[in-house]
Amino acid sequence: MLSFLARRLGLLIPTFLGVTLLTFALIRLIPGDPVEVMMGERRLDPQMHAEAMHRLGLDRPLHEQYLSYLGQLARGDLGQSLRTRESVWNEFAGLFPATVELALAALLLAGVLGLLAGTLAALKRGSILDHGTMGLALTGYSMPIFWWALVLIMFFSVELGWTPVSGRLDLLYDVPPVTGFMLVDTLLSDERGAFLDALRHLILPAIVLGTIPLAVIARMTRSAMLEVLREDYIRAARARGLSPARLVFVHALRNALVPVLTVFGLQVGSLLSGAVLTETLFSWPGIGKWLIEAIGARDYPVVQNGILLIAALVILVNFVVDILYGLANPRIRHRQ
Amino acid sequence: MNTSSLASEPAWPSPLRDFCRAFARNRGAFAALLFLALLALCALLAPWLAPFDPAAQHRDFLLTPPAWLEGGETRFPLGTDELGRDLLSRLIHGARLSLSIGLASVALSLLPGVLLGLCAGFFPRLLGPSIMRLMDIMLALPALLLAVAVVAVLGPGLLNTVLAIAIVSLPAYVRLTRAAVLGEIHRDYVTAAKLAGAGRLRLMFVAVLPNCLAPLIVQATLGFSAAILDAAALGFLGLGVQPPSPEWGSMLAAARDYIERAWWVVTLPGLAILSSVLAINLVGDGLRDALDPKLKNLA
């Protein structure tokens, strides 16, 4: 197990270094002069321009620039936003819980409904229920979620007035941030009704972000379940007289979960892609909206290191999923 | 002279015929293929099919509802947008943009992807692992974010959208080709070709590549639909094809402000995206089932 861990960790480092190379190159590949781009279109006098180049270290040779960038990263210095003068790390850390809360809500929705739908479709294979569920799943998988969000807003917010259109909490409430998770913070605070309000804000974005993972999980569960139901141990369990519900939900589903979990891990990247769109649409103050706004405002330190942080996150989650998978399946652990 | 005896002979099993029969049996995929053909026709003939120039503004008819609704005009079957442009014409011209972005980005990522994948499979010592590490790095970034970053560097626009999407979808082709090559490379026919004196290039392109095509065709179909979705998402974020081009995603972005009073400008471009992506995915599922019968009953 230790050598497996070490091997996987060894793969992690070059990948991460590669990502730093990418984010380092990003800011230098911008056509034109980065200083002019950052300072805006107004004319700079040559001396100020040279000073800015020097301050940003852009007048040194490239390899020196890269090494000093790595040195900065190693010291935990991610630079500061050009707009707010706040450090990039602080901004990220402040907004990150909002994204996590949204993503967890979406995954919870997708996981529960997807497992249920996939299992039912597999059990009733070939029936109208199966065809209907899989048709819906393919539709969900093909969904342009930014449009799906607009349709849901149009119906539930504009037409019916059930849910708010943007943000995480109504301005009426004053909830002190403790954990950064609005659902937890509103419970901890003594504001009445704040929890329900936070829930109402969360529900539509969670549905939008959960749609594609839900479709993927439903399809995966169905195929994994069909595979497992053919196995001898299922027949043996049936012969022992186990009740159908116990057979399916205890014996079969547990074994069908392994491939589904892998897909779950692989979904983190696309979940973050979806979060960019969902947060922009619902004005959800998370890191996706933050990055898109930074790109719009040409706030390059935020773009550069925000992307780096997200990539690090994806690498880390995939690493953890890998390890968990290795723990569950010795065949993977011992493969060279 | 021999034709009669040939015709009565039992037909040899032909992979192509088997494939066509298997595909045609899948009614959903077949219908989707017909829909796509229709869409492609619309895209090709857009200037002649569309009733109006997609950029023409009819200032007296701002946000006219579709023809079948009260206040609708028969001249504008699907209504007009906030500048009085005919929605049907814009959707037809949008099909042109979306399909060509999809095709171009699939071509631009399929070719280098297959080449890199072949190299990664055939040179397992140094070149292979370095290519795969590079792909791992690209996979560490969420696709849309990587595309956004590429556009942030190159600037928005049609060509850069294609380029960004091609870059983002490259790793999938590389990994798939490499996996297929590794599955084939130790087969007997490859050894036989090697012993018969085939050079490395011949081994790569003539012996192995044709046998790796099935998963690549399926992946290319899925890549096509993903490209349309990503292009629309970039357009929606204002980073893709720029207005006034009738790109479906950027049409949706402009329609956001009219969500409370003109449902058609919001609903119709999205339906266009959804139906074309769904049709392509249905065809992809059908292709996978027809090309690889082993997978048929699984997914």
C-alpha cells in the first residue's frame, strides 16, 4: 500500500509543476504588452512603463522569471488582485465554501436520484420505465445547463415566484459567517427563517449543476447494475431466499457502486466547469463567478493563480479518488 | 456472364453491411441521424432557406411573439428578438455556425490527437510517458475553464473558439488512441507484419490504426456534440463568437434581459442547442452499439 501511495504521489509532482508552467505561460502569451494590458489603454510614459516591467519582473530572462514564480508559490504568495488589492489566496478562501456548498448539494441530488433511477431502470430492463429513464438521462446529459437555468428561472422564479433569482441569502438577514456554508451558518445564527431562505436560494442552482452528473450517474448505475445482476453470487443470494429489496439494495448496489464512484471522481472537473456557468447565472458568490469576472476585468494575477488553485484542487481530488479506489480494489493497487 | 451464379452465392459477411444493418435497427439513432441530415441541409442552404438576413433589424417589430400567438406576425414564424431581427433566420444561420465550429474543432483535435496517441503507444520508453504526462496536465484543468483561459489569452472570436475547443478535447483522443494501440500491438497480425518487414510507419498507419478506429469514431461523435455545447457556453459567457453573429449561445446571453416578457427569445435558441446535441449523442450511442456489440447491453 505504501509503495502504491508513493507511486501515485510521484506522479502528482510533475503534473503540478506542469500546471504551474501552464499558468506561468498564460500571462506571457497574451498578445501585446502585459503592462499596457494591465494598466489599461491610457498612455503610459516610458519611465512608468519600465518601472512596472521591473516591478513585475518582466524584464528578466524567462527561466529566472519562472523560478521566482515557483519560489513565490512555495512561500504561499499568490499575488494580489489588481482590482481589490486583496491577496488572491484570501479572495479564493473566502469564496470557496460557497462553491463547495453548491457542488455538494448538486452531488447529493445527483447521487441519490441517479442511483435510484439507474437501479430501477436496470431492474425493469426493457420496460417503458427503463426506456423513459434512459431517454431522460440522455437528454440531461445533452443539456446546455446555462439554458436549463434560464428555463427554470423563467418558470419557478418569474412565473410562480417560488424561488429567488440570485445570491445565497436575502439581504434582510444578517448572518455572521462562521463556516462559510450558508446552510450551517443560518442554523447557528438566531435569525428566524434564514435557514429556509438559504435553502430556497440553493435549490435551483443545485438542480442546474446536478443535472449532468445525475444523468451520468443514472446511466452508469444502470449498466453496472445489469453487470452485477448477472453474477453468480446474486443468483446464490436469491436461492437463499433473500427478499428482493435486500438483494438489490444491500448486495447488488454495493458492488455496482465501485465503477459509479470512479465516475463520481472524474466528474469533479466537469462539476467545476458547470459551476462556472451556474454561478455566473445565479450570481452565486463562488470561485467560478470570481474567475469569469477576473477575466472580464483583465485581472491577471487572479486569473493565473485562480486557475492554478482550481487545477491543484482537481489533481488532489483525483488523487484521493485513486487512493480510495486502490483501497477498495487490490488488483489496481498491485498493478505496476 | 458469371453474375447469376455470383448472385445466388451466399453473401459474404461484410463488416460495413453488418454495421449498417445494426445501426438501422436502432430506431432512435436512425431518427436522430435523419434529424441531423435535415439540420445540416438547413446549415448548408441557410442563405436561401432563411426568410430574412439574420442581421436585418425590423424596427417596428421589436420582440414580436411567434406567429401562432396573439400579436404574432406571419412574416416572422418564430417571432423577433429585441432588435426586431427574425428569430427563424437567426436560428437557421446559427446552425451553420454551430455545426461548422463542431466539425472544425473535431478535425483539429482528432488529427493531432490520433498522431500523438499512436506515438505514445509505439514509443513506450520516453516519448509515450512524456506525452501522457502532458495530457494529464491538460486534464487537470476543467474543460470549460481551460477553454476560457485559452480565449482569455487569444481573445474572443470564431477562430479562437474553435482552437480553444480543439485544445480542450485533445487529451481524450490521445488517451483513447494509445489505449487502443496498446490493445492491438501484441496481436499476432502485428507481429506477422513486423516479421514480414513492415517499417514502423507502415505498422502504425496501415496495420494498427485501422483496427483502432471504432472507439475513435464514437469519441469523435461525442466530441462533436461536446464542441457544440462548449461553443454555446463560451458564446453565452461572452467569450465565444461575438454578436451580432447569430450564434445560439450568444443569442441566449442577449435574451437573458427579456426573460420576463419574451419567453421565445430565451426558449428557442436553447431548444436548438439541446435538440442538435441530443441528436448527435443518440447517433453516437447507436454507433457505439453497432460498432462494438460487446457494449450493446451494458450502457
